[in-house]
Amino acid sequence: MTKSNDTMPLFWVPTSYFTMAVAYMTLTSVSAIMFKNMGMDNATAAEYASYLLLAYTIKPLFAPFVEMYRTKKFFVVASQFVLSAGFALVGFSLSVPNFVIVVMVVFWVMSFIGAIQDIAADGVYVTTLKASEQAKYCGVQSLSWSIGPIVATGLMVSLSGYLHDYFGHDAAKTGRDWIDAWRVVFFIFSGMTLLMALYHWKVLPEGAKAQHTPDSPTDAVRTLLKTFITFFQKKDIWLLIAFAFLYRLSQGLLDKIGPFFMMDSVETGGLALSNMQLGAINGTYGFIAFLAGSLIGGAFVARRGLKSTLFILCCAINIPNITYLVLSIYLPEQYWLIAGVVGVEKFFFGFGAVGHMIYMMQQLAPGPFKTAHYAFGTGLMGLCMMLTGLVSGHIQVAMGYTEYFIFVLFATIPSFLICWFAPFNIDPEHEEESLQQSSV
């Protein structure tokens, strides 16, 4: 590992994770809102945006190959230059007749570039900082990533609404009138990412070679196969896989449909919020509530232990989804009331979501390939988000909003069951001893 001091990481850790988050949220969430504004129906908009999760889901499969070539800094900076060009290309492409095809191709390529950026930036963090420094800057890393959604789904979505009004278009209408506003937004994304690339070119450490880095593509494939084999040799592996996949099932079903519900007209069962209002709720108030819930949830688990709190966390992440059902029945017009109700749901989601990550760290990841197996767990979570996103719009269009939110409540039953039967084979305080007992 390279030597680092107490101050230098503050020059690159926040900007690295902020840039990662902006790219991810723009591709997987902001894109859906843009498609919706452009006149795409809910089913297609949710489906197209969900396809872009694939690269982030399967990134553990090509991570070993990124490790083999050049430096980690090279991949971070190069990917950010390419992402900047991609955002600009999206802005220019919005005017072409069949813009959806062109934009989706560009987005698809960018999603893989974004996944490479994530792999390399995580690599810089892990190989540059000592273990004590990694723990020290973990909070900075998490907070910086959390600012990304506030900017992307909050500030920039609100800006699109403001620009749409500024250009003299009717905010209630969807279609190509939204091109002017979204072109400016994507040019801003491009400029922001370009500035980050230039900045990281100057300040980002090179990153060191990780232990057991493959020396050749054959070695990389061999290592990858070994991590898969050892993963499926874990005790109760199918219950562990089911947990990783199902715990956030409700989030996958609501991730795209929630914003669509708030944007759609009252006549179609929605809340008729503008982009400016949606950006403030989802990207600002809602995310602050989520962050507060995450911090309190983490403290709750630390105090009482995961085993005794897991089912409570599952209730926290799923039961408050009834707020969407209540909103769809009463369709309140008061903005403050909508923001408050959504804030409550986001708070409890943040509170319950910590159970997912902690369980995978303590029960799914331990072993000789801890980092890779944890990545498999997050990949399963991403697969759930992708698959539920692909079908969520189609189900909602067929059912309507009220019936769909009832469906979501029933669809979370498997989440409760898997939390109730989730195995606890590893004692995190005596991990090595627990692993030996688990393998007998």
C-alpha cells in the first residue's frame, strides 16, 4: 500500500464517491424521469431504466480483469472522461428523430464504464489507505456517496422542471418540449464529470496492486471460478442467496413506480407533482430522512445485535410502504403532507436497509474470499432491483396505482419469511472460530 497522511484522503475520497454516485443515480433513476417527461409510458420507462442496472449487477465478474492492467487511477480518470463525453452525447442526441434508441445505446455503454469507475475507485480506496484509515474515512466515504443522489435526483431533477418553465413550456404536458430542459441538464452532468476527471488526474493516488491480483486472463478466470465454488460451499447457501435477493424486494417494486406515481396526473391516479416538487421530495427531504433512518438503524443494530433485530428491521423496510397506498386512495393536494408522508416511508426504509448490508457482511461474506463474496451479495441485490424494475411498470399499468400498491404489500411476504428463517452460522465477534465450526 502507498503511504498516506491524515489530510490527503480528504482531497480525493469525497470527490471520488460523489462522482460514482452521480453517474449511478443519473443512469438508473434520473433516466427514468427523463423518459417519463418525454412521453414514454410507465412500463417502458421503468423497463428501459432498469436495463442499465445490469452492468452494476455483474461487475464482480469483470473486476479481476480491471485489476490486471495499468493503474487504478488510470481506470478512474479514463472512465470519468468517457462518462463526461457520454453525458454530452446524450444531450446532443435528444434532438434526433429516434432519440430513444441512440440514448439507450449510449446509456448502455456508459453503465459499463460507470461500473468500471466503481471498481477502480473502490480499489484506490482499499489499496491506498491503511486499515485504520479506511475505518477513519468510512463515514466520509458514505456521506459523499449520499450527496450524489441529492444532486442527481434532487437538484438536477428540480432544475429540469425550472428550465422547462423558463423555456415557456407547459409543465403538465409530456413530450419533446422537454428536450431543451434535459439537454441543459445533461450538459451540466457532462461538465461536472469532466471537472472531476481533471481534478482526479491531479490529486488521485495511483492505487496499489491488491493481494492475489491475477497475472493473466486465465489466472483471472481460475480465481473467479474458485470464488464461485467456495461461495456455493457455504452452509445454508440457498437461504443466504434468498436473503440477499429478497430483502429489498419492495424497494425494487417501488423504485421507479414511486416517482411515476407522484408525477402522474390526478386523472390517472397520480399526485400531479412537478419535477421541481419531485426533486425536492425524493432527492432532498426524502433522502435526508433516509440518511437519518440509516444512522439510527445502524446505532440500533450496534446496541442490540443483528440477530435480535433483523425481523424488526424487515418490518421497518416493508410495513411503511402502506403510505403509498394511503396516498393513492386519498390523493392529497397539500405538498407538505405528501412530503411528510414520503419522508416517513424513507426514514423507515433507511432504518431497515442497514439490516441487509450488515447481514451480508457478517453471514454471507466471511471466508477466504470475503470481498468477492460480499460483492456477490450486492450483485444479487442489484439483480433483484433490475428484475423487479423490468416488470414493475408493466404490472402497474395493468393494475392501476391503488391496486399495484396493494400488490406490493402482498409481494413482501417472502421478505418476512426469509428474515424469520435467516440462518446465523457466523458469530461476528469470533468469526474464525465460527467458520471452522460451520465447515465441519
